[in-house]
Amino acid sequence: MNDSKIIDVANRAKVSVATVSRVLNRSELVSEKTKKRVIEAIQEMNYTPNAMAKNLRSKKTMKIGVVVSDIEVSYFAEIIKGIENMANSLDYNVIICDAQNKKQKELEYVSLLQNRTVDGMIFVTPEMTNKEIIGLVEDGYSVGVIGRNIEHELIPCAFTDNVKLAREVVNHLIEQGHEKIAFLSGYADAIDSYERLEGYMKALRDAGMPFVPDLIDNGDFNEDGGYLSFMRLREKNADFTAIFTANDEMALGVYKACKQLSIQVPQHLAIVGVDNIRLTKYITPRLSTVDQPKYTMGALLTEKLIDQMNNNVFKDKRIFKVESKLLIRESSVFNRIRTNNGQEATK
């Protein structure tokens, strides 16, 4: 009986399991030299692919797995609603997977895809690298991504321009007269954090203002993290009159700290967040924030992924780059800004 496994073949050939899988599936992405080495290892170990596993690839479960970074973050609720509504309208069910901000959890959920428990998987702001996600697709799995653009013709992506929205936020604060602006980033591996920090730095540079590392701190994209991050800035006597938080959850933490320290918003400190979660309209003062069409991103991405797994009518449409909008409310201006019809001013 042959007990060899694909991982044993990979070790013998000194390649990844993904490369062995590509050779078995006759992918053209493997060089002739590597292909020869893998075939020799297969022959030496008398390895035979599991026929049952191969048969599973042709069966549909009518389920999609959705991996989110942190289910407690309000930002994901509207995205998930868009995903579920679109999936259900197309007769698919959705399995929600909470990665708890851990890359290892994301990788564990990938097993649902590899075992064909689901037909496809949507990653929402994943911590997995582009290379890892591309590897899944090149092994024949259906994957979509929200919150990042991965350059691959078989990976549909829905995202906003984080650099652009961050520049708009900082420019707004500069226009309000602020010269010292702090920035709270999210967890370390989040692409959103990097891109929003990049936009923050570019806006400062364009305005001829210095970048001060002491005005940057990590709030882990949650309320408690925002609170602690703001307190750390205060402890090191960082001098700033405005703060830009990479999401609204962290802004709520800053509000909590300001209340404890009797800091008036926006008289003593201007605050701007990102995401436009529902609570931002009901706190006092209302939070200036960047509205992202979260429901739309979830729905469009889901429709594309399901279509790609079936008829592929939208084969020429891979990227869904949706526009964000800066909503200027009371937390970042002294006087309430309104348009002629009484609506919130946008920029």
C-alpha cells in the first residue's frame, strides 16, 4: 500500500506543496527543470493522488466562506450584509469565519476551501500575503479579496483608495489650521494601516510640514486600542492639536480618553476617523469620518466571485475600486458646516 503524501513528495523535490499540486494539474507556471524534479520524486516515492480528493473538486457545496479579521469591528457588519444578501439571491449560503486578527487563524480557515467544504472564499482585509493568496488561486481554488488589490487575473478585488482618503483627511485638518496632527494606525500587518499612513505622510510632505514619528501610535483597530494608544501619546508629551485614526473604532477610544481627561472636542482636539460606522452619527460631537460603501463592496465582490465560479459572464471585470467620501462633522471643526440644503458638508 502506498502511504506517501503530497508533502513527502514536496520535501523530496525540495519544493512547496503548491508546486507539486501545479505539476499534478499540468500548470504551465512551473519551469521544466522544477517539473522534472517533481516528477522524479513522484516516481521514486510511487505517489498516487487521492482519487476521492480529485472527485471532490468537481462537486459544488453552494457555500462561500468569508474570513474577516475581527467580527467585533463594526466595519465588517455592512460588508458581511452585502455578501450574504448577494450570495443568498444567487442560492449560495455563507459561512462566517472570525480570524481574530491572527494570520494563523486565516490559514486554518483555508482548510475549508482546500477540503472543498466551500466552493470559494472571500478574504476581508486579510493578513495573508499576496503571494499566499495567489498560491491558492493557482492551485485551482476560487478566492476574492475585499480591502486590497492583488494583481492577478483570477482574483476579483473590491477596495477603496486608502492613500487618497488619508490625504483628504489630513488636508482637511490642515485647512482647519492644525500643524501638529497625530495618527493612530491599526494592527501591524494590516495593509489599510500602511496605506493610510502613506497618505498621511504624503499630505504632510505636500504641505511642507515635518513628519514626526512621535505622533504615530498603533491602536490595533479597536476601541480599547485607540484609548490606550492616545494615552501613550499623552504620556510621552506628544504635542498635537488634531488626531486622525485609521478607523472609527479607535476614534471612539480617543473620545473615551478625552472625556476622562476633560479634553473638549473639537475645541482642544480635532478628531477624524474612517468607516462611517453607525455610532459616529449619535455620539457628541458627531465624528467626522470617511464613508466607505461597505455594503456595495461586499455585494459586488460576491456577485463577481460566484459568476467566476459558474458562467463567468463578467470575465472582463476583476477590479471594483469604489469611491470613499469625507464627511465633515462637528468633531473636526469649530462651527458646524452645512450645505445650503442643510445636509452635512462633504469633500
